[in-house]
Amino acid sequence: MRVWLDMATGSGYQPLFIMNKANRDLLVLFNQELMTPQSIEHEVELLHQLLYAIERIENLVVAHEIIDLNKYRVINNPTKLRRIIRESQLKPFVFLNCCN
């Protein structure tokens, strides 16, 4: 995970540190004057734990449905949703729709 820190100098974003726990890029803006590097690292670790808990497949199944335009179906069955979400590639005209 790459975390980018907004520099007050206006020179753009510079990498603060890189975490290897997850394969994602996050843009996190902090006021560098108010927080120490240890507190920034702690906040980012809490954010990582929060995202890890939220992005579990059980939570995705609750909040999403599959729209299959080939068969003109909407799939809400949790078992079928898990199977389809885990596939590496969806068939053409099969969409994952967020119900929120």
C-alpha cells in the first residue's frame, strides 16, 4: 500500500511510506505540522484494518447484486454471488451492481 502525503509547500504529493500488507494505493492527506510520523503511521494502520474488515466477501455479497443481461436476470443469491465475484473475469454483459 502506498500512502501519499500532501506537502504544504505546494510541490505536489510525495510518498510518505509504503506498506506491503495490502495491494492497494491510498491517497491520505495529513497536515504534517500537527502529526508526528508515528501518529500518521498509526492512523494509516487503523485505516488499513478498517478497509480489510469492510472489503470481506460476506460484506460485498450483502451490498451487491449481479445483473446478467444475457439471461435477463438479477442474482441476489449469496452463494451464487460469492462464486461469480471470485471469478477472475466476468462474461460479457454481466455486471456487479452496488445496491447502496
